Amino acid sequence: MAWRPHNNLIDGRLDNRTPGKVTGWMRFFRRGQSPLKAVFDLAGDFHEDIRGTELVLENPELSDRNAELDREGTYMEGFDPAQRGTVGDITAGLPLGRWTEELAAKLKAQLEIMWRANGISGAKLEEQRQEVDAAYAAKIAAGEPYYPYVSYPYIEWYSDNGRVVLELEPSQVAIVDVEASSRKEKTAAEMVADRKKRAQAFGSFMSGMVRDLSEANRREGGDGNVSGIVIE
């Protein structure tokens, strides 16, 4: 389960102006208590639409998510005020223009690196190439906008207290120094490395969640064998 404190968010700033690092702070509303201020020290970068910039966050319609979940107390109970860990997917949901042949070639270069790393070759590799060629050609023909991740502000990170996700409205996010996002383009290898780090962070989160469930099962007299699915 992921923390989803978008209702509790008051305001905040996230700074990616130092490559490979995201710092900043956020304040969260807590029902019946004073606001919680969390500070950030995360490894990683924003997505290409805002990489190298600073985000300013604001939520004018505060509420405690526990009210929505019909629970007592505050949703932020147990949330660590020191958020140290790894960046997940962080985007403002801005398109990087339309799909083009040049863009498709860049994305295919990333896929080729991933396919080789995963040991895909021969007929299977050719099949995947053809599927990607057809999918990208359709997007180019339709003139679709290209989004690095999703078409709305999405802020995700992994810290000692687990995975945290904020899904916001465009009006809640302002970008400082937006031109910085185009100052240094990452290579295909660097983009693949970023994707691997995000996948590893998610894998570690899932492994930890299964381990905790297994331990809880044993404490309740079970054999520790558990299975689960990701619930968004």
C-alpha cells in the first residue's frame, strides 16, 4: 500500500537543480494536530518535462484523507518528517511536443539497451521491434502529444516509511526556471539507468511489503506464506 496524502498537502517545494538529487520540504494538514513539515533528501531526477527545475506546490482545499476513508485521527500518523530515499516518477504532466520520427528513434535506442540487458535476441527481439515500430508509427500518424510519464502532475518517491504518491491538479503546481529542463539532455543509457533505479525502488518496496505481511501472518499463527497484488 502506498501513502497518498494529496488531500493533506498544504504546500511545499521540491528542488532538482542539482543533478541526481531532489531536496525540499512539504507541509501536511493533520486533523486535530499542528501541521507536519517533512524535509526531503532523495536520490534521482524529475522526468524530462521538468528535470533541473524546482516545483512549488499548493493545495487550497485542505482535508484529512482519514475523513474520506471514514477513519478516526489523522492520515499522517506515522509519516516520517525526514523523507530520505529514492525518487520515483515525478512529472508536471507537460507534453514534450508531438510524436516524431526523431523522438521515436530516441525511445527505440533506450529499448534496444533494455532488450540487450534482458538477454532478448533472435526472433523474439525482432517481434518486439516490429510491435514497437507499429505502435510508434500510429502515434506519429495521429499527431499525439508525447508525455514523459502521464498527462497530469504526479509526484512519487520511496523513503524509509514506504512509497508515497501525490496526484495533483495542474493548478496546484508551479515550475520555477522551466527552461532548465532543456539545458542538458540525457543519453539513452542514462535514461535507461534512471528507469532501472525506479524499478529497483519499486521492487524493494514490494519485497518489504511482502516481508512485513509474512511476519504479521506468522505472529497470528500462520505459516508466513502470503501473496498479494498492488492496489492503487
